Amino acid sequence: MKIAFLGPHASFTQLACSQIFPNNELLPQSSILDCFNAVKNGEAEKAVVPLENSIEGTVSMTLDYLYDFEDIFIETEAVMPIAHHLMIHPNNQNFNKIISHPQALAQTFHFRQNHFKDIETQDFSSTSASAKLVAENPQEKWAAIANSYAAKLYGLKIIHSDLQDFEQNHTKFIVLSKKKNILHLNIPKTSEKTSLIVTLPEDHAGGLHQVLSVFAWRNMNLSKIESRTLKTGLGNYFFFINVANEWHPILSENALEELKSIGAHVKFIGHYHEYLLEG
């Protein structure tokens, strides 16, 4: 089975993907969009992409593509601890620029302000790609923020470990496929949830309250609700909603029917389990 993931090799997504699919062919992709397209076009049966970080919040591109792509569903969610390290080429003793993914730079902001306030930073496509760039350009005095596997793979020297500003730094990864499956892993699950995308028919007073009431009177606990712009004009949004706990066929299906009856458009993204991976 072919599994697409946000690459390149040694990315945090690959570390998660390797634990979820230890015996499958992993295909690195250059962007989250490429991961979705790999599943859509049949180049891969499944894809693994980041959804949310405990420090920086939701990965907005992932939410947008969950809305944009039809017939792609979440099969499982996996949470992994994230540790960032500062690394340089072993031929260099110092550096004048730090390169990494914007999320990694944001998650290490306070450390960099305290220790390297005057050092220039540059956004790059991924943490592992930044490590690869530093390794391939020893003549440049660059440093990368990436994981320890990237340092080992590309032969870099770690000069500072665990840069993340908060100890409890975790990222949620989701497995995507064209099937409404629940992917069962051989590790204890931590929770169970259902994801929906709800679009209101128009912006009117009490519209969101109507949507929330559908779940409230049924005692269906919402563990997450987040709005994203539809990009069709100011004030136009869709809502990403997580319903906690088990999926009750009659109760839950009736909730979806009631949402449709008040004019809301409902997109079922999947019912799935959450697991905790090793960092």
C-alpha cells in the first residue's frame, strides 16, 4: 500500500507516518495540497498530513483542503510530541541565518529571541528540507531547526536541543483516504470523535446558535469548533466541528438531518479514533 506524506524525508510527518504505517511504501510530497491530490488521483491509497499544533494551532491549509476536496475523509488522528533542535553543518562553527518551516520558527520564538535575537530567519517548506539545504550548502553559514532524525540523515551537528517554547508541544496528524473507514492501530486509543464541516445558508442573527443547539439538546459534546473564511467575501465562513465520543447511528444521523432542515450544508469528514505516538 502506498502512503503519501508531507515530506521530504525526515519530516515530522514522516516520523508519524512511519509509526502509523511501519510496513508500507511511503511517498514524500512537497506540499499538503500534493498529499490531497495523491489520494484524489489514486497515486496513493492514503495520505498523512498535519492538522493542529498545541502551540500554533490549526494548520489552516489542511482545513481548507478538507473543505475543498470532495470524497476525502479522515480515517484516524495521531498525536505526536514535537522536539525542535538547532543544527549546523559540521564544517561551520557559527551561523548568520536560521532556516525552518514557519511553524517551527513560531514554536521556538522565545528561545530565538533570548539567544539569537539578531540572527536572520527564513521560512522554508519544511523542517527536514531546511536541514537538507544546510547540509548541501556548507559554504553558507546557515543553521536549521529540525528534528534529530533529520540531523542524523543529513549529517548535521546539533548545537542546541529542545528549543520549543513549551514543553507540551504536540502535533495532531490525520490519515486521509477516499473511504469512510475507521483505521485501527495496534496501540491504545485516547479518544473517539466525528468531524463535520458546516456552512450556514446566509449570515443572519442566531444562525450559529441554531447549529450549536442541534448538538446541545441531544447532549452531543463538541470538542472543537473553528471558523475558516470561504474566500468568497468578508463575513462568509465554514465551520469545522468535532463531535466527541462514539457515533450513535440514530441520534447522530438525526442531528445531521436537522442541520440540513435549517438550511445548513453539512459535509461529513469522518468518524475515527485518536492515538498517541512516540516522539
